[in-house]
Amino acid sequence: MSKMSLEEKINEWLSIADEDLEVAQLCYKNKKYLHCAFLCQQAVEKTIKARIATNNEIPYPIHDLAALAEDAEIWEMLSAEQRLFLRALTTYAISTRYPDKKRRLLSVCNEEESRKILISSKETVLWLKEKISEKLSQEKQSSEDLKK
């Protein structure tokens, strides 16, 4: 079995994240709002893990988006609004797994809330992909500069 290149590792994370967002959209359309929010969290988590992979590191198997953003070295780049969103979105990774917490979330995660989460998640994933591209471009430029 051949070893995956850095780019392959990053693309694997991004591919799964894109699929999670696609399925989140389907859940939203089918009024499965809590599942939509959960998959949005998963998409953002995997995109952050792709950013961590740009440092040639293996992401920790955690779901706390704020902690992952720190590991990805992007926390300081985030706006206050983005930071709040990541903290709030983390709830959907963990709380959806426990019946009592799931019941509470079901009462809050209605169509409007789910729509906001889906939109913000798409925006966050796009922003993160830009940061990934920037990081890879910087790495490539640094590598080329060293060859000169």
C-alpha cells in the first residue's frame, strides 16, 4: 500500500466534508433539521482537519471546533462571529448522541435555526478552503525559493 501524499490527505478530508454538506442540504430539504446541523458540524470539523493536515500533522480525534481551530493555527484569524459560530456548532457533534440532550436540541433546532446553520457552515467551509489554498501556495513558494 502506497503512502498518501500531503495533497491526497487534504483532498480526502475535503471530499468527505463536501459530502457531509451535500447530505446536510438533503436533510434540510427533508425537514431533518437536527441531522442537518450535525452534518454541518461534521463538514466544518473535517475542513478544519484538512487545514491541520496542511502542516503535515494528523488531527486529534476530537470534535471541539474551537480546539481544532487552535490546532489548525487559524483561531486568531477568525472573526468574533466565526468563533461564536464554531463554539455553538460544536454542540451538535456531541449533544445529538445523547437522548436527553438530543430532545433539548430538537426543540431549538427548527427550520430557521437549521437554515442559519447550513448557510454559516457553507460560508465557513469556503473560508477554510481559502485558508488551505493560501497555506499550500505559501508552502509551494517557500519550497521553490529554497531551490533557487
